[in-house]
Amino acid sequence: MMSTNDNGRARAAATGVNCVQCGASPATPAYAPFCSRRCADIDLHRWLTEGYAIPAAEDDETDDPFDDETSGRA
């Protein structure tokens, strides 16, 4: 049975999870899924400055109820 040491590093090493920000091995449970507070802060900064974005597909159809072409009124 493996015991944990230094904030659970043995447990993190057993799972084989690397830091999602820099790829360092292994990620520590204190900052999971990151290896350190620095990597966690980098990720937070990207979210707050809208560095991450989900691509959106533009629809050709319009949902405007006041558009004469789609409402049936001419």
C-alpha cells in the first residue's frame, strides 16, 4: 500500500495526471489539475481576460419576429 507524502504527491503520481497548463508531472492534489499555484493563476487569467472561447456557428436563419420575410407579412 502506498502512503501519501508531501501533500499527496504519491497519490498524484499513482494516477499519472500531468498539469493541464504546463504538462509537468505529476499534478499535486492541492492545485489539481495544475502542478502549482502559478499554473492555476495562469489559467484563471486566461478565463478572466476571455483568452478561452467556445467557437460558435453562425446560423443562416434569423429568429427575429419582426423580420417581414420570415413572419409571412409583406
